[in-house]
Amino acid sequence: MVLEFDQLSVIYPEHVWLKLSEQQKEEAWMLSNQDCYSCEVTRWNAFLNCLSLNTFLSYLKEDPDFDNTYKILPQVENLDSIWEFVNGTLITVDETKLVLIPSDKSNISHFYIPQEWVDIPNWVARYYLAVQINVDEGWLRIWGCASHQQIREKACFDSAEKVYCLSREELVADINVMWVARKFLPWQELEFKPLPQFSITYIEQILSKHLYTNSYVLRLSVPFEVWSILLSSDNLRENLYQQRLNNSQIKQFQNLKIETNLCGWLENAFINGWYTLDTLLSQQGKSLTVQFRRDMGLNEVLIKGAKLIDLGMNLNNSKFILLLGISPKIDDRYSICVQLHPTNGNNYLPPQIKLVLLSSKGEVLQESVSRSYDHYIQLKRFKSLAETNFSIQVVYGYANITEDFVLKQFVSE
């Protein structure tokens, strides 16, 4: 059963519940113009941040306790260069620094704070607000907050994703507590070590190693001591941002159609980020628990390939596992099964995520859409001839990722 906005606000009265109009969503989508971001993934991140920021500021304007004394940091015109790389927005309200960190995940068991907002001195805030957005249902809620001191002392740090993590139980659910605390509890400025000094030549050498990676991977790949310098400086960050937009080589690389040859799987040749299911499970450990459903009408054992899919709402561990099984050829046709599962300990997929089968011409052949409390979704088993191309697309809101496949038989010499 899917609960409506009014029902949820009664169940969780301590949270701040705000409705999103179609106009608000359209304005946020227009402001996160595709020409301002290197790919759809970063544009979606900008859309969520823009939507949460505008809605929160409207909420403040309607509150008589605030005199519209808020400020966006560093400047509104600099937000594109932040949202291209990092999830979150820094604002001041009556001299108190806050960071809004939105997520469109249905599971809010944990709050993930990007390292940049905690460890870069001029990005640090006093409080961090956990914002959940349901774009389809048209609502936003602030479901908790944490102080910088609390994050530094109690949060777990995920070095792979470069995020701090607090459980839901560790957050203050009622942000009115935060408003009161900021007036009566003095804010103690923390001491930070000065950022290290590197030459521009050294920084450029580091970046050159990751020329063809997307912005999300770039963030995780560059050493944080270098990354913090790039982002803390408005000029350096803006230059990096413009390079991502203007570098035609990057765009050409990102637009390349990379096909995975499924016939190679029959020879145990897995490439392009695909692994055998057993290999991926062993790499992910207990954080990834999946079951690949078998069709009892198919006698052959499926060769199972698995790949982690990150839609980049990223920075909030919005990852899924795409599973594809292929059987050896029967009557000149291969039998193929495709499933999408949650990961990172989530039991259910978010609602309205789509798994789509496309022809070589981009036509939709079939699709499956997740509902609330779906453990996974799958396409109907289909058969394909050798030398055939097709694509599998994962779509969530305005974000999507496409995997291209071909069935090309190896020729023995």
C-alpha cells in the first residue's frame, strides 16, 4: 500500500512536509539546463538540488520567524560548478550555515553526507539537513538534521564513496530543535589544518589521468587533498567545470556506443564492467544480496552476468545491480533473461524505476516498471538470433543508463 502525502504527514508529524507543484518541478528542470552539465546524471543531481533549494527558501519566506535573511553560498551563479560534482547546497539563515542534501531514494534508513561538506574548511556548515524528494508524488520532506560536530564524532566514513554516514536513529528528526539550538548554543569555530599546497602543473597531471571519466568517477578518483583544493577555490572549480563542458574529447568518449558481446560470456569473457554473478557477489560481500530467478521451463543453466548500475543520484548510494542471463544457442536462438535488483542493503527497489528492452533501432520492445515493495523487476524472457543487437535501459525519473549488447559468434581460425 502506497501512503499519500496527508497520511505520511500524520504518521511523521515531526518532519517538515512540503508539497511540490508541477510548476516548481518544471522550473527546476529548466534551471538545470542540459547545456550546463556534462551528462544526464549530473543534470539530475542539479535538478534535485535546485528543487530542494527553491522549495526550502519558499518555506522560509512563509515563516514569520525569519526575516528573509538568507544567503546562498558561494553565489547562485556558482551552483552549476558545484552540482556538476557534488550533491548538496550551502546556505546561511540568520548567520547560521546549513547544507541541504537531497535524495530521491525511498529508503531513508541512512543519511549520506559528501566528504566535501565536512572536510573542506570554507564549505563546512553548522547543520546538515536530510531532504527526501518524491518527484512523482510531488512532495518533499526534511526528515532529520545533524551537526558538524556530530558527523565528525559519530558518523562512519565510506572511503570508497567519500561520504559520511549516520543512521536515521542518530539524527534529530524535528528541525525545530535545530532552530532553538542555534540561538542558545554558541557555535564554536573548528580548527582545520591548512589545505596542502600543490603546483598547478601537479594538479593538471593528476587530472590528465582521468580525462575521459565522468564527473562522478572523477570525484572518487582524484586524491581528496587535491580535490579539496580544486573545489574550495572558485576559480579552479570553475575552470574544471568549464573543461568538463567544453572538452569535445570527453563528450565524444561519453557518447561512444560500447557493446558487450554476450557470446563472449559463453567463453567466460566478461568485459565493460560486467562480471560473473559469483565474482560480483564476492567483491561486494554482505552489502549485496540477490537471487536470480530461474525459469523452470529452461533446462539449460543460465550464464549469469552482473553489473553495478549507478544512476548518479549518486552520492546517496543510489546503485542497482543489473543481471542478465544467457543460455547456449538452441535452434539458432539464444534465450535471454534480464532482472534489476536493489543493493546497499535495500530490500526494495524505489517505485517507478523502469527496465526497458530496446531494438537496434531504439524501439521499445518491452518494459517493466517497479511498484512499491518490489524486491526486483524483470523483463519477459526473450530469444535472439546471432549477430543481433539490442539494448537494455534503466530509467528513473529523468536519469537513465543504457547498456548495449550484441550476439557475435567467435570465429575459429
